[in-house]
Amino acid sequence: MSSGEDGDPRRRVPRTDTLLADTLLAAARDRLGDRVVKRAVQIAQDRVRRGELPVGRLLDTVLDSLPDAPTSLRRVINATGVVLHTNLGRAPLSEAAVAAVNTAAGYVDVEFDLTTGTRARRGRGALAALLTAVPDAQDALVVNNGAAALVLAATTLAPGREIVISRGELVEIGDGFRIPELLQSTGARLREVGTTNRTHLADYAAAVSDRTGFILKVHPSNFSMHGFTASVPVDQLATLGVPVVADIGSGLLAADPLLPGEPDAASWLRAGAGLVTASGDKLLGGPQAGLVLGTSELVGRLRRSPIHRALRVDKLTLAALEATLTGPPTPTRAALRADPTVLRGRAEHLARSLQDAGVPAAVVPSDGLVGAGGAPDLRLPGWAVALPEDHAAALRTGRPAVAARVEGGHCLLDLRCVPTVDDRALLGAVLAAAGRIDGTPPCT
Ligand SMILES: *Cc1c(COP(=O)(O)O)cnc(C)c1O
């Protein structure tokens, strides 16, 4: 029988049960679940058996290898200057919305009247908030996203019928999502009118018939056409005697002077749209959701449609949406309106701290963007810290991860979408990334 230091390492590996019962690992199991912890234990045990890891380091190695959370989604500091970055989850929720989501995560009165003890209308708080925000709407609905709102409108108002749409508004939103294909997938037929660059009221008028389900007006949110162009405004379409469904996309509920090119729900409803559809996680700055606002008659028909049940949102979304509508200004609004002077001051402070630590950093002018295909021509003047380009990859893979903008051979850190409270975390992340590039330990 072998024993002692030079014995068979397999004999000295503590049993899985013994390890899992350790206080520190028990705490990790409470946080992460058994599976993740057990897997980490098995990997470390195998390394001990192969003689790669001293048995005395086993527990620490397991603890070091455990993730911070049981999910794979990782926090990202958005230093791209793009406010609604689709790849980073579009709008970040406000603190009020996060708190509301937290409350809604448990048992809540989402469909229950606590006074009478009977069933109540689901999401009535969020719907009331929506109607308060847009008094021009007689009724409102919330579904899963903007695409779902269009599907619900098409399946309810145009099954086997025609949707009249301008050829200039047959748009692709992103990642291959095309509005015409979405509409056709519901069984509705598209009746295209006009040309790519010019469509007139007479084109619509000639196409409207007893086969028409509705006229669809789509805001071409992610591109702009200049030159010899013409499109028909909602107030003229509303004279043709069929419902007008208007997809504004952006989620702007009322006109905003900062975004003069973006249509808003209130204006298009006043112009005569029967329904306006929009996203919750674009300019509104809330959770992913599809907002439907309009007349009692049309919204009521959508609500009674069987497919409405398949597209409805969960209590977390309703909670976040209500808090977004009634609570303090959203991070999206703050980022869109960030004061360039303040951005410059923060960038200079960050650059100085980096220079003091030997990281080459300079402050440069940098334009932010709305993003998520919104207001593509709008530039938001600001400032960024420029680093050598190779810092971008190191920043992305750090903790917290930082998404920067790579432009003109530089890695740009634009602070527009970085909450001020994260400035220190960003500094730490850059120092750690620079340390990894130099092969030196991070200076903190
Ligand atoms: C973004 C957008 C959509 C899609 O909305 P989702 O919420 O992403 O489903 C539809 N139409 C327009 C005009 C848009 O800009």
C-alpha cells in the first residue's frame, strides 16, 4: 500500500460529497446551484489525479473557477457611444424599472384586485400609465415586441385580405427581419403601391378596395432618403376610408425637439391613425415590448383576437414598462441628452488617471449615435478617450466587459452611455486590460 507524499494521487483526492459539504462550497451551491459547483469540483479532482494540481490547492481552485452568477449573460459597460445598442440589449432599464422588476419577480397582484379579492385586468397599471402618457389614444395594448404588434394587427385586421403599403416603406429592420415578410407570414397579402422613392395619395387611393384590411404606414427608421422623394403623411392616408396602422418603431410617445425626424405616437394618432405600433426598448427607454395605441374599436378587436394571448408580455415586462412610464427619466434619455462639457470633463479625468498609470490615452471629439436603427442621421456631439486599438479586445474579455468603439486605428471609450457611477469601474477595467496586454499584472 502506498502512502505519504509520493503515493498515488488518486488515493488522496477528497471525495466529492466531502468537498461539496464544505461551508464555502455550500454557500456557492446556494448561489449557483449544485450542477455548476459539482462540475467545477470534478474538473479540479481530475487535475489532482493527473498530478497537475496539489491537493492542498483543490478547494481554492474550485472557488476561483466558479462563475459570479448562474447565468451566462455578463454585464457590459457600454463605451461605444451608441445609446440603443441592439447587440447590448437596447435600452438599459432605469433603477425604478429594475426595482419594479424585482417586486414583480415574486407573487404580485398582476391579475388580482386586492380590495375585492377577485380577478382584475392583467397589467392595468402599465396600460393606465401608457394612456396617461398618450391621451390621444382611446385604448392600448402591450405585446412582446414591435414585430408582435404588427403580427397582431395583420392577423386580426387583414386575414386573407390586403395590406396596402408604399414600396418606399418595405423595410428591413435588422438581422434579416423584413417587415413585408413578417406581414405575409400571417396570410395577409401585400398590395404594394408607388415606387421606391415616390408614392402619392393617388397611388393609395387606386389600390384601396373592399379587399383592403388596412393601410400600413411604416417609418423608415434606419435609413433616410434624400433627393427626389415623396411619401404620403398619415393625415392624408386617413381620408381614404380604411383603417391606417402606423408603425413608428422608435417608441417616442410625444414629439421630442432633440429628434425632429422621429415620428411620435401622439402626433400620428392626432393625424388620424387608427393604430400606432412601437417598441418599448428603443427611445422610450424601457423593456422589450410592443406598444399598440389607438381607437377603442381597433384596439378592442386586437385584444379579443386569440393570437393576443400568444403574444402577451409577462409580469416583469409590465412592471418595468409601468415604472419607465411613470418613474424618473430613463438612462436612455440621460444618454441622449448628455452635456458635451460634462462628457469632456469625465473623459479628461479618465485619460489623466490612465496616463498617470503609464497607459497612452488622449481625449478626442466623438459623436454618439441613437442606435437600434433610430435617427440614423443624428450625431450627438461628445468626447471620448482614445487608446491603442489592441485594447478593444482585451476590454471586451475583461470583468466587467467593456464594449468600446474601434475607429481610425484607435480604441475609443465614449462615456455618453456609461453612468457616472461606473467611471471607476471603467478605469479599473482599462488598467486591467492594459496590464494583460503588457503582460504585467494589473496596476490598481
Ligand atoms: C424596430 C422596429 C420594428 C421592430 O420592433 P421590435 O420591437 O424590434 O420587434 C418595427 N418597425 C420599425 C419601424 C422599427 O424601427
